[in-house]
Amino acid sequence: MAKRKRKKKAAFAAVLKYEIYGIVLMTLSVIALSGEAPVGRSLSKMSGYLLGKYYFIIPLIGIYYGLMVMIHRKWPKRWNSRRTGSPSSDIVAHFNEQHRRLGVQVGPNRTIECIECDEPDT
């Protein structure tokens, strides 16, 4: 009898995990789609940086995947850590390349400093 309870609790935890993932993904997507508050504006601007005036497509894809995760209770078959990590590292590399081209450097206090400025330091 005890083994059945453990098995049911483990199955319930797995189902609950995918429900929470779906809800979080959909919530972040709706916040990004609305563009309200600092979090929504930053998510919306990140989407706009990637897709330009079609910034709303990424939150719609997030809502779609959130629903699919909640309905099927598993991640989509083609979704793995490699597909998640590769675009993330590409975006970071792109930001670093743009900073290098513009001559911008992030200082030790996380302030942006110009590398080749014409202004003398005072």
C-alpha cells in the first residue's frame, strides 16, 4: 500500500512540474506581449531587438509552447538544452560584438565607459 502512495505522489509531482512550467512560460509571454511595467518593456524590447517590428511573434510562440507543455505534460520533442543554450550564447556574443564595434566597455561598477572618447578625463 505504501508503494502505491509514493508512486502516486511522484506522478502528481511530475504533472505539477509541467503545469508550473507552462504557467510561468505563458505568464512571461503575456507580460512581454503587453509591454507594461519594466519587466514587460524589457522583454518586449528584447523580442524587438531580435525580430524588429514583428516583436510580438516570440511571446505568441511562448504562449503556444506553454499551452502545449500544459496539455501534453511533456516538453516538445525537438526542445532540448542545446536548442535553448545555443541561441542564448549567440545573443550574448552578438551583444559583445556590438559593444566592441561601438567602442563601449562595461566598467568594474557595471557602468558603461567609452574606450575611445575624445573627452579628457577630469
